[in-house]
Amino acid sequence: MNFLEDYMIFAIVGICLCVGYIIKNLTPKEAFNRFIPLVVGILGAGLNVWINMAVSPEIILGGMVSGLASTGLYEVFNQFLHK
């Protein structure tokens, strides 16, 4: 679990969570929804490179972990909005 804490950037998790939520609710086709983890993983890596103004494996990994963590938080976010 320390691995995730070391690499997760909460601002990126929040941005990717919101983008994933928007994509999920704007695209009516379920076939596209399977690509949401890919989209938020790439978005997270890009955001972390932009924030750090550098490219390294750790920066890319941190962004991807943060982006993919947002897919796990989607259900909590969805329940929060609908209750």
C-alpha cells in the first residue's frame, strides 16, 4: 500500500475522476466505456509530466497510477452524486 501512497498525486486523481465521469455519462455506447481506464491513464501521465516539466519513468508511473486510481473511485463518486 505504501507503493500507491508514494506515487499517487491527488490533484491528478481528481481531474481524471471528473474526466472519466464526464466521458462515462456523455457516451451512450458501453463499448467506448471500456477505454476509460486507458484514457485516464494516459491523461494522468500527461498531467504529471506537465506538472513536473520533466519526463522520467517515476513521473510517468505516478501519473498513470493516479489516473487509474480514479477509475476505482468512480463508484464512490457516482454514489455521492446520486444520493
